[in-house]
Amino acid sequence: MIFCPKCGAMLVPDPETKRIKCSCGYKETKTKNIVVREKINGKEKLEIIDKSVEVLPKTKMECPKCGNDMAYYWLAQTRSSDEPETQFFRCVKCDHQWRVY
Ligand SMILES: [Zn+2]
Ligand SMILES: [Zn+2]
């Protein structure tokens, strides 16, 4: 949960700018990342990733884009709990992101 430093209201992701904004007009312009999750009922679900990349563990994994052999990884639960978790990777070198089922 991220709160507005100006008025204290909860900040929400803006689907158009992919930035975090507040109803008072405040806009977060750095540090936080927003990712677009799967579309649910035709609506994109935006999520604020509050953890910085540096805290993610690294693993030996070849990047399909640049061939670098080290990537950050994390797990995410998909919509239904009977589906297996999805493993995400992000190349430490070129920031390319991909997932493995
Ligand atoms: Zn505000
Ligand atoms: Zn790469």
C-alpha cells in the first residue's frame, strides 16, 4: 500500500500513464513499478510492485534476448489456485522479462 505524501490518500495506478497518481493531482514519477496483470472481464488489472529489483534473488538462467546467463526470478500465483505457480525471470543485464510455466 502506497500513500500520497501530499494528502495521505491511497495512491492508485493510472492505466494510461502507467504511473501512480492521487486524486489530489499528485503523481509518483519514480521508484515504483506498475505491471499490467492478466485482463479480467476485459479490464486490465494493474498492480504496484513495491519491491525493488535488488531484493529479488538471482539464478543462473540464460536470457532469450541477450544471452546473459544470470536473471532475477520470482514466483506468482495465477488466477485459479489449481494452476501451478508461474515463474518469472528478468535478465540482470538487459531487463528483458519472461515467464516459465
Ligand atoms: Zn494526494
Ligand atoms: Zn538479457
